[in-house]
Amino acid sequence: MSSTDPNQTVSTEAAPETAPTPVDHEPETNDSPPSKSSGWAVFLFFMIGFVGSILSGWILFPELLYSKKDQPIDFNHAVHLDMVSDECNSCHYFRDDGSFAGMPDLSSCVDCHEEAQTDDPEEIKFVDEYVTPGIEVPWLNHSKQPDCVFFSHSAHVIGADMSCESCHGDIGTSEHTRVFEENRLTGYSRDIWGHSISRLGKPEAGEPLPMKMNDCAKCHKEETGHKGACFQCHK
Amino acid sequence: MKIDRRSFLTYGTALVLGGAAGSMLTPAPWKLTDDVAIWTQNWPWTPVPEDGEITYKQSVCTLCPGGCGINVRLVNGRPIKIEGSKDHPANKGSLCPMGISGLQYLYGPSRVTSPLKREGKRGEGKWKKVSWEEALTAVAKKLAELRENGRPQSVACITGSDRGTIPNLIGRFLTAYGSPNYIRSANAQDAIEQAIYLAQGKQGTPGFDIEKADFILSFGSGLLDGWGSPGRMFNLYGNQKPAKKIIQIEPRLSDTAAKATQWIGINPGTEGALALGIAHVIIKESLYDRNFVENYAFGFDDWTDDNGKAHDGFAKMAKKFAPEKVSRITGIPKAEIVSLARAFARASKPIALNGRGHGSVPGSIDESLAVQSLNALVGNINKPGGISAMPDSNYAKWPEVNIDEIASKGMQQPRIDGAGSEQFPNTRFLLNRLPEIINSAQGESPIQALMVTDANPLYTLPDTAATKKAFDRIPFIVSFSPYMDETASHADYILPNHSYLERLQDVPTSTGISLQVTGLAKPVVKPLYDTKHVGDSFIHMAKALGGFIENAFPWDDYEAFLKETLNDQWRKFKRKGVIEIEHNLPEPLAYTFNTVSGKFEFYPTARNSATQKENSALPSYTPVPIEGDVQRFKLVLIPYDSIRLASGYMANAPFMTKTVDDTVLKNQIGLLEINPATAKELSLKEGDTAILTTPKGKATVKIHLYEGIMPGIIAMPRGLGHTAYSEYLADKGTNFNELIGPIEDPTSGLDMAWGIRAKLTRA
């Protein structure tokens, strides 16, 4: 590399220092260029960096980026779904004005859970820590979108007659809550980006769909023939 | 392999480059770029609106007398948006910029958050928070003291309206207390109301059925600039049929003029002469409604009174206003006047309106009478598409007030403002005369205690300096304003009312609308601060004063009072929010007028003719005197109104100020409109800074060249130049009222000033 530097080769100051070195210590390789032996080494270091970063980028990075959190209560969807009459809509309902209520608040739960119905420790915990003192459960929302995004459940569920599962997966039949993987930078769930850090391939059947803007656009393109305009979601 | 300093750098560089190249083949950089972008949007100090259940609450806007219905959108019970209510007959869904930005009055920093007692000098801004008990007791004690000294009449109360239960409750308080000095702020309705009263003998709110009219002749009314009920006027423009003609007569190309069928520039202040000129042509060419004039009108022809004295009729007066003469006065070509008169008279449903701009200044009675005479000539009184006096809703029936001897003596004193006196028999309130009366009083001020609610006289009264001087002479001032406005900041006590979205009140018929509608303003949110309904404050003070005053208020609070007032209608009212009384117009062939003659009086016999020229009560044209020496002040300054600037007692919401063009306000300095030709004479250019001087005051302005203003005339907007409220409103532009003084109308005593002489010098 030093050979590319004209200043060093013609420099009168540099010459006396560099010239004796091969003579004193490595006289047998006097005629070979000094960088030949280090070329492989340079390549080696390059490859160490190259491979190391590929491995850490694919394996270590996702581990570092997401923290793992448990839901405040290990909720059993399956049990509840058996007992209600109107499927998902029983708790995740549409208000009269068509807006979507989202996560049910405590008032929807207290009708049944004024007192614990079973001796399930999670239910007892729910009643003691939340129902009795009247504190809303701080559920971790796997599908929460940034505030700049407008999304209408009505348009999709009522208007386009889509099922809940088509985006949210088989959550309704789950017996335990999933670990909530929270992006340390943004605070949003890993579900939004999708479990695959490369965003390649399709999620397995029953898994929730990723919910980045391109995912919206892709589905809209397939279903409506157009990706949609900016202001449809960014109002 | 030996690693020295140089090869270390070489290998290190190789490692880093390898790492960088490798990372490009991983998702990390792309994912991180995306995450960082999202991270920047979620910084904790970025405000994020709360999510939650959306509800709507119906109410009525009370920010201006327009009385539009509003629909307030709430998230989790927090008001977040105001929309026009489709169910209200006045505005049918439309709303003005002020109504839309109303939430800024609720949440804004100019709110008074608790009762305050002044510390330090008046207007210094030093206040001490006091409890409601302490504040109300202090005010009641002062009032009791004045009564004990036998001077209940030295207490005055200034309000924004005199209709509805709140003003009636305050009026009742003053009656029981013993003061005749209940004074309501003035506006153009006063002059029109009085003209209608003089001609028709009916006391009521003028109703203009402009929706059904097909030819609207507007003498300077800012139909699209905030005149009447703005929501209603937007609908008029939005839904107008192509056949509808709007003729706008004013000296300046306003937004209303720009959107009119025709704009006719006129010398300012000469509108009355034009109305008489039009009458002249209509009479001369026999285009008037013969049936109405011959059968239902009085004073059209010459007449003789009971004493045998001969009087001229309206036709003779109009004869003096031939188009040539009117053309000289108004500056409008003679042919234009003739064709305008013909078009007006031949239209199937013509209507003539007056009241300049927003209608904040009453104007001359002569002018209002002349315009009403035009309506009478085409016979559109009490007809669809015409004008009528809307009777006030008489739902309010309360037990009679019994008063004690002190109150009785006080009530027998003449009103301080001279309203209802021999000089001004038909005027009910004359706030504009108050400063002069106080300032010219010998010894102490005739007003010893002043209470102000829903009014801001220190901003809205002409001649701010004189008003301030008068207020300084009043020893005790109480403001009930929810906002730190100019008057509140000069008070001794502030007893803050709830803001308009937090209080209950009935809202009588909206200005100018020809329907008899009463709305109910319901609180859409619980009071955010330690405020009290002004009705409750007065009931509390009445109880503290005891005796007959206490007995006049058998109600626990304002709500109980309102409930009893509305009686069996309360529940319907509360549910619907609006009571609409079907207003049946009298049959055109059964015109009934309550005048002496029982007819529509072209010659208004109830008018005090002693102050008029030739002792004639007929509407005439006498130029309204304009203050200032012609030699010293070569220009004429007129105000203009805009829908984007609130000029009344409620200041602009900051959102509204944001919509104002930089040809109106720039870098805190107001712009003055001047015709390019006039500017050239004064060697002024666009954007120049100049000093504007009038006989009343001085202001720094910037020059804005505008072809839409007549040469020699300069114009600036009302509604700027606040000195109080908050940093978002104060010190922006100039308050027009600082530059003009009131001019008393000889008939009504109301302010009729339309402009003032002025001069401009380069700064």
C-alpha cells in the first residue's frame, strides 16, 4: 500500500529508515516486494471482518435489537372464545360509530371477573392486581402502529369482509400469550417487521402477517389493483 | 507474520472494510435505518393525541351573536374538534373560522383559572389568587356599602347581550338592587331595530329572509365577512342559485364585494344618500308597490297633523335626491343609480340591507330609515324574502321583583348613559356615551362600581384612551371574563365565568335570521379550572346582600332558574338543544303595525324631530360629521372587517390570526391599505413603514398598495392590536378603536362614526 504513496518513496527523510530494513533482517527476500507476504494476511483480516459481520448481522443483531417481555397476564384466548357468542367481536368490537374498540378495557372484563371464577393463578392475579383496584391492564399490543398511520378496521373487516385471522393469525385459539419482542429503538412489536429479520419468505400458516407499509401496499395491489395513495393512511 | 504499526493499520483497515462489506449482506443497516426513522417520531416530547372512544355533543356557539349550532367531537371525553351542527336551523352545518377554532378559547393560555384580586396598580398584571367565598363576599360587601350610602344607582353593569336568561338574571339583580344602569354593548342591530321600531312600531330583532330574496342590495354589509350569523351566510353563498343577484355597495373591494354579482364603489358614509336617490328614481318612475304604499303606509304623501300643521311626505323628501345630486355626493355615475333603482324595483323579491362590515357600529338612524324605506317601497315587509321584526321569545316568566325603598329610589334615577331620556327616547342602551359622561363629571365618578360580563369595552369602545381614562376614574371594577382580556386586566376583581364550552345557557334567536329559534348551549366538558357560572355568581351575591334582593332570587343556582324558566319545555330543550317556534308571517293583506297611524310610517312620527333638520322626522341625508381638520389630515381612514379577524369582545383565536395574509399583518405590524395613486403622491412604496396619525391617536403601520380602495381613502382591519390575552394575541397590529372616536347620532345617541381623517408620514 505504501507503494501507492509517491511522497514516501521519493522522500529523503523516509528513505534512510526504510532502506536498511530488508538488508538487516531479511536479506534472503531482498528482491521480493515487501507487501507480498502480507497480501494473504490482509485478505484474511478482510474475510474475518466480512464473515464475522455477516454472522453477527444475521444471528446476533436480531437478538440484540429485540427485548423479550411477557404480557402482564397470561391470557387464554381459547377458553374465552369457547364461552362467547360473537367470536372475536364479543370483546374486540366495533363501536356504534364504526370505530374499532381494539383491546377491551376493564369494564368489559368485570362483568364475569368481578371475582375469580377459577383457581387459575393468572386469573387470581388479574382480579387482585387489576380488577379490584380498578387499574387497566397494560397489555402489550403486537399490532400497534405509529400514530401517523390511519387504519380502519371497519373498512377491512366490515367493508372487505376479511377475517381477523387473515392478518392477526390464529391468536384466537392460543392458550398462552406469546412473548412480546419489543424493538429497543422504536418500542413496537417485532410482529410489525415480521419475525424474519430479512423479510424474505412467507410467515407460516397461523402466524400473524407483517404490517409494514409495503405489506399493506402489496396486499392492496393484489386485491384492488393499486397500491393506494399516501393520504389513505397518512392523513 | 510480524505485526508492526504499519501493518496493524493495514490489517485493521482490512478488518473494518471486510466487516462493512459483510454487513451490507445482512439486514442490519437497512433495518436500523428504518428503526431510527421511527425512533425519531416517538421522542417522548412529541405530542401525541390520546386515543379512545369518540363521542359527539351538541351545543350552541356563543362566541358571537350568530348563535350557530355546533357539534363537538370528543375523544375519551376530551373536546378535540368543533363542527357545525347540521340540525341547527341557523347554520345547517356551516361554521365560521372563529367557531371552528373555539377549542383554543377552552385550552388557551389566556384563561383566568381562579378568582383573582388585584395587587399593585391597575393593569400592572399583579394578581393574588383568592377563594370564591372571599371574592364574592368582597364584591357583595362593596355593593352593600354603596346601597347603605343611598347610591345604588352608581352601580352599572355592562353585558354583551340583553336577550336570554343570563342577561335577564343580571337585569333582575340590578332592579332588585336599585340601579337602572344595565348597559348592553351596541351593534348595527340597534340602529336597524330602532329604524324598524320607528317605521313599524314593533320592538324586535330584525329578521332578513335573504334565502328567499332574489336581489340583495347590501349597503356595505359584510355578508361573507361575518355579518349576521356567519354559518348561515356561508350557506347563502354556497347554495345560491345563479338567478340570485347580490349588489355590494362599499368604498373598498372586500371579500363580500369580490364575490358579489356587482360591486359599486361609493364615497364612504354616503350610503344613506344613495338609498334616497334610489327611492327618488323608484317614485319618479312609479315602480313602487302601489298596493302597499297606498293602503298600508303613512307619510308617503304630504300630511297635516291634528294641530293643522302641514308636513312633507317621503315622496317630497326623495324628490330632493335626484340622481345628479346623489351622483355628486356618492361618486356613483348617474346612469348607474338609475339602472340600480330599476333593477331593484323590478326584481321579484328584492331586499335592502345595511350595517357595515360585521355590523359592530350602529351607524346613523337616517341611513337605516332610508334603507328600510326602500324595503317598504317594494312592499317586502313581513313577506317571504322580505324583512320583519322578530318578536323575542317570551318563554321567560318569573315572579315579579319586589323592591325596597332604597332600590325604588335608585330605579327612579335617570340612566347614566341617557338612553330612554327625552333626548334619546327610543334607545335602550348607550354604552358609547359612557366614557365621555364619566370623564366630564365634576367631582367623583357617577359610576362607583362597574361589573362587566361578556363584554370588553376597553378594547371595543371607540377612543380607547378616553375609555381608559374613564375606567381609571371608576373606583371598583369587577370582571366576570373567563379570559384575561383588556377589561379584565384593568379590573380590581376577576370572578371568572366558565368558558363557553363549559357553561349552560339559552341562546335566543340568531342575528338577522328570520326564524324564531332559541338554542341551548350545554356544557360539553366539565370546567377545567376553578371557575363559576356568572349566573351562579349573581345568585350568590344576591343571597349575600339579603333582604328584598335575596327574595328576588328564590333559586339555588342558575340551572334551577333556567329549568323553571323553560318549564315544560326544559326536557325537550335539553334533548334537542333547539326550540324552533313556527313564525307565521302576517298575511300580506293584513299588515298590522303598532305605530300611531297603525300603518307603516314613511314619516316616523315616533322620531324626535326636534333634533332634525327643518323639524322633520323624515329620513334625510346629512353628512355624518367626520373628525379632523381637512388641511392637517388630508386622508380618510376607514375600518374594514374580515371573517378571519374577530372584532368583537372575543379576541381572535390564534389559529385565525395564522390565516391572516401578510398583506394584513406582517411581523407584528398591521398593514394599511392605500390606493397606488395616493401612495405615489405621498411617495410611499409597498412595505414602507409609516406613522398613521388621526385626531385620536397614532400608530406605526406598513404600507400595502391596493387597487381595491378608492384614492384618498385608507383602510385598516378591525380586530387586531390587542394588548391583553396572551402572547399569541397581544401586540399584533393596531386596534382601530385607538384611532377613532364616537360620533353621536342626533336621533339615537348611538355611535355612527364610519371613519376619521388621518395623515401618513414616512417613519
